[in-house]
Amino acid sequence: MAKRFVDPFFPNRPVDDPARFAGRITQVDEAVDSLFQIANRNPRHTIITGDRGIGKSSLLFQIRRVAQGDNRLPQRLGIDTGVEAFDFVCASHDAAPDQDVGILASGLLRDLQSTVRNFLDKFTLELNLGGVVNVGQKTPADTSIVDIVHGFCGQVENTFRGIEKQNKTGLLFFIDEVDRLPLDCGIATFFKLVTEKLARDGWTKTGFVCAGITGAVQDMENEHASIFRVFRDILIPRLEPGEIEQILNDGFKNVSCTYEPDVIRRTIELCAGFPEPVHIIGSEMVSVDSDGCIDIADFENAKLKVINEVRRNKLQGMLQQAGAGRYQQILNAMATYDKNYVPLHHISSKLNLEQNQFSVNMGDLIKKNVVSRVKRGVYTFVDPLLREYIRTFGPINYDS
Ligand SMILES: Nc1ncnc2c1ncn2[C@@H]1O[C@H](COP(=O)(O)OP(=O)(O)OP(=O)(O)O)[C@@H](O)[C@H]1O
Ligand SMILES: [Mg+2]
């Protein structure tokens, strides 16, 4: 039996250690600038957007650290925070599809109350926003968003009065997965009204930092057209090859492994710029390795293990969800292409069909979150491991 060690990769959780957070210099710099603006009474609210699994929650988490005075990440990246250290009071909430604006507002206040209680024993907020909502329960249908906004802003005011003597930088609300709230719940109106009221009433050292899937702001725009003026969008791109190398290098170094350069190249190809598969495959490579040097054989074994065992159910489920017949043919055609970004004409020639004969199917695959559109006429798998799965096991043949 091989010696047991702590896995240096972490596919299942956002990055907590700033030393393990790869790349994203521009995005961190923008976020730090927002904090600086808020600290100086120029409220700037941000929304971090990007694909599923691209690293939104990780960035949100790192910003919260900086906001609470942890300068390790900006220091490592050579980013000036403009102050010695921020000391924001921070409250967080994770949005979910069964929530509404009332639940969101009271959830934020509940976390705020417990944060402030760390330094003010008896600090109490009206979590029901002065009786407008029932904490943790669906807000009654006849509740007006304006009442929720007033209740929420009143509690922000109470907080500032409560912490007056504490010399805090300001107040920050972090909301992850904001795209999961039902679109018609009034979230855009809430943000618009709350941010305007707080600015009007002089509580300018308050900011929102949200995260959501690409298109989150655009979706909110359907509800309130001027929402794009409320939030500054920080877009998280795919990782650069050098950043993927950094994640692998840090992980391998952690368990004192060396590696062949080809391993890095193959992982970069496999992961299509997503950090999550880098951690998955990295984790398996160190676990299959037996001699302290990660080589191509370890990479191949790890890849097979991921597709065969670790992610098999998820990938199989995705493939089933795609649908039968032509859907499987399209995915198979995409998997035969040697790059991650597949031009439509490749699929067209493999299927022996004109592009307009399967454009509806492409649209369905996007809706089902199996394929995403990179730009006009170019598509890619949402999960790059699905390509490897199809290459290994083939598409589903419903006839056999
Ligand atoms: N900059 C980074 N450096 C190293 N690893 C990262 C980085 N960003 C994200 N990861 C890793 O990638 C995985 C996905 O990250 P995260 O959960 O932050 O993404 P997400 O965009 O919030 O995903 P989801 O859309 O599922 O909410 C995690 O394992 C995380 O540790
Ligand atoms: Mg997330």
C-alpha cells in the first residue's frame, strides 16, 4: 500500500488559501479597486460572472478575505490596495431557486448580525425587516419590494449606528449564485432601489459583491432595464496555460513530486481552461503515481480513472440528458474534432447535413447545458471531460 498523504488538489471547494489561487490578476485588481472606492464613499457594486465551474465563488471568497484585511493575495500579485488593510464588516448569502427577495434580504441580515456579534455582544437587527417578512419563509405574495427595500436599508442604518465606535471601513454584502434566484422575484428592482436609497441616505460605504453565471446581469436586465448601471461586471475568463501549470506545479510541489513537461501540456489540452478538471485530474495523478515523478503514463491512468470512476455517473447522466438520435450524433461529431472549439462546418460534414438542418438541435443542447456557443458558428462542450468520455465509450446507441 502506498503511503497516505493529504490531497494537494481540491476539486470540490473554492480556493481558500490565497497562495493556491492561480492567475486572475486583472479581476483581483478590479475587485480591490471596488473595495477602495467603497472605502472612500464612492459605492461601486460588482458582479463576478463566468461559466459554470470557472472560479466565481473562489474569487468572491478571496475578495472577502482582502476586504477583511488579508493582504496576501494582492501582495503576491503586486496589487496596491491603496490602504494598509481594509476592515469591512462582511455578510454573505448563497442564493437558491426556492428563495425570493425577502429571504435574500433577511438571510444577509442574519449573517450580518452574527458577524457583528463577534465584536459587539448584544447587537441585534430586525431580521424580519420590521415585520415585512417571516425569516426563512417565502415572502407573502402581496409584499411590496419597496417595503422590503425600506426595511433592509433601515437595518443597514442600524448597523452603522451600532458599529460607529469600531472604526470599520464599511459594510459589504456578498451574494453567490445570484443567477439561481427566480427571475421574476424582483431581484434587479431590489438591487436598484437599495443601492439608490443607501446612496441617497448617505450610507455610501456599503457595497454588494455578487457572483453568477455569465448572462446574470443580462437576465436581470429583463426585469429592470437600468440594472447594468448598478453593477460593474467582472468577467472571469478561462485559465491561461501558464495558470493551469501554476495549479499543477503548486499541487505537485506540495507532495514533493516532480513531473514531465508533457503532463502539463496534456492537462492543458484536456481541461479547456477550466480549473475544476485541473484539480480532478491533478488529484488522480498524484494518487496513481508510485515513483514521485508524474509522467504521461500517470496522466493516462488518471484520465481513465476520472472518466471510468470518479466522474462516470455525472458524464453518463449528461450524455443521456442530451437526448437520443441526432443529439448523440452531434456530440460524437464534436468529440472527433481535435480541438476544444468545434466549428459548425465540422459537425455538418460529419453528419452529412446542412447547418440549418440541425441548428434547432444545437439550440437544445445549449439549453440542456451540454454544449455552449463560443461565438457564431463555434461550439464547445460545457464539461471538457465529456469529450474524453465520448471518445472512450462512444455516444449512447439507443437502438442496441
Ligand atoms: N484561480 C484559481 N486557482 C486555482 N484553482 C481554482 C481557481 N479558481 C477556481 N479554482 C478551483 O476550481 C473549482 C471550481 O471553482 P469555483 O467553485 O470557485 O467555481 P464557480 O465558478 O463558483 O463554480 P459554480 O459555477 O459551480 O458555482 C474549485 O475546485 C476551485 O478550487
Ligand atoms: Mg460557485
